Amino acid sequence: MPHLLTRSLDRGASIFLLVVAACGILIPLSNLLLPAGSALQVPTYLVALWGKYVCYAILALSIDLIWGYCGILSLGHGAFFALGGYAMGMYLMRQIGTRGVYGNPILPDFMVFLNYSKLPWYWHGFDMFWFAALMVLLVPGLLAFCFGWLAFRSRVTGVYLSIITQAMTYALLLAFFRNDFGFGGNNGLTDFKDVLGFNVQAEGTRAALFALSCLALILAFLICRAVVSSKLGKVLIAIRDAESRTRFLGYRVESYKLFVFTLSACMAGVAGALYVPQVGIINPSEFAPGNSIEAVIWVAVGGRGTLVGAALGAVVVNYAKTFFTSGVLAPYWLFMLGALFVLVTLLLPKGILGTFNSWWDQLSTRTPNADSAAREDGVTEPKMAE
């Protein structure tokens, strides 16, 4: 594995990892050590905001792994992101204890308000962090495994698979909106107090969560690079480009697609789990199909099949969203996002990083023209008779 990781890292990937590692170290240190008002001091709200961007970058990586390298266009990956967030939110709710509005040591406030007599069975165990961390991986992974096993064995591909994934996340949206489902209904889970005994609102906790998110992004990127640079990655690319031909060569296409789809769902769940304590709330709106479609746009803008471009697209698009939704252009953000997707599709079909890589390859492989090469060799082309 170490040899595989070393071999899979090119110059661009190494620069990306160094930048993420530097941000994960310098931004928290700047927030904690420099005095408030200093030109180099990063405010706490920006630490939380950029931490959210890093979580979105992990989600974009998970989508690029299946779409850019295996050709599986999922319009429901926001469901796995939200399930990981709910698993972490349930742990954070159990940590409130008697500090809630109603002071019940066992039941969260919304359950007391809805007259729950006891804690639902599926909430048991979430008072322990290790159990919640296990559920962050297990719940999205199990759902992706069951869904993928049924879909890929039925050889559902293309737009039909995209529609089914969108229907899946919409069904979860409707289910989690119900108050009697046991997850807070429309309001979701919020009013978090502690995580591992540390105040979630404290500057040190937010800085630590940001650094942990950067570390998770680095690990997710290394896993993706290891997958796509191995023999498994070559098979995935073959499935993307010619699935029928790959199946005729004897490969069990369904097994490869199921593995990478489940791995991608687990990565999305981790992103959701890191997202919740930094944002402070998780509600059914995270299941909205529009969120999953927007995440696909991040990958398309940054560069499908590049990994680095997917993470870059997530940060760029969300920064633009933060900038443009805080002014007079706020009502028109969705139109701008749609126009951005159309323009990138028409003018930059490989995305920002994919187009840059193509231009760079052309510049680096450009050879001298025939006349100059001939002059260097001392050979000239014969002239035609007049």
C-alpha cells in the first residue's frame, strides 16, 4: 500500500496534499494564537465556513470516484451525506443530557415535546462515540450496498440509474420529514452542546474540527488515488468507457461497481459527520435532490475524472454561492448556478482542471516545426521546379 500511494502521487496531487495540509495547520494556528484584529488572524466564523467547504470537497471526491472513473452518475449522493450527518447528530443530541430545555437526561427535547414515553430502539448506543462513528460508515455503506446490489444486478445504467438514485433520496426526504419517525421531523437535530466532552462552540473545538476535516480530505484523496491508480482503477475506467466489452472479457462488472459505489457512500457519510458539528444543525433538507445535483455540478465545474478538480470545484462553487447569496443577486443564485453548469459543459467540457491539464500537455509536448527541425539537422526539403 505505501508503494502504491507513492507511485500514484504525481506533481499535481502532491501540491494539492501540501496545500490542504498547510491549511489544516496554519488556519487553526492563526485563529488560536494571533490576537483578534490582526491582519493575519482568521476569525472563528471563517474557520467554520472553510471547514464546511472541506466537507463538501470530500463529498465531491466521493462523487468523482464513481462518476469520473466508473461512469456511475448518482443524483442521490446527498442521501449518504445526510445519513452520516444524522448519525453524528444523534450522538451530539445524546450528549446534551439534562442541559436541554426540558431537562430530560435520556430523551432529546423534541421527543419530550412529542410525548415519547421512551427512547426508540434505534437511538440506543449513540451515547457512545465509537458506536456513532461506526454508524457513520455502516449506515450509508449498507444502504449503498443494498441499493447497488439490486440496481447493478438488474443492469440499470445511464439516466435510469440517475433517476432511481434521485428517487431514493427523495423518499428519504419524505420519511425524515415525519415527526413520528424519531429524527426531529422538519426541525431536525440541533442545539448541540459537546463533542467528546468539548464545547462545540469553543474556538479550540472549531479549529480542531477544521484540522480534522482537512486530515479526512487528505485520507479520502489518498484512498481515491490508490484506487484509480491500481489495476482496479483500470478496470473501473474500462467499465466507464465500454461496459459491455469489459463484461465480455470476463470481468464481473457488477461486483466492481458495487464495491466502488459502497466505498463512495462511506466517504460521503464521513463528510456528513464532520459537517454537522461545524454547522450546528442537520435536518431533512439535506436529503433534497437539489443538493445532490448541485454536488454533481461541483465535480463537473472542477473537472470530472481528476479528483483534485472535483475538490477544487466544490470549494470554488460554494465560495461563489456564499459571495453571491449575501447581496442583491441572492434571488438569482440558482439561475447563475445553472448558467455556470451550461457554460462549463459547452466551453469547458473537461472542467477547469481538466481543460488546464489538456492545455499544459499540449504546451509540454509541442515539437518544433518541420523547417526548424530540418535546419537543425542540416537537411532541407527539396524545392519544386519552377
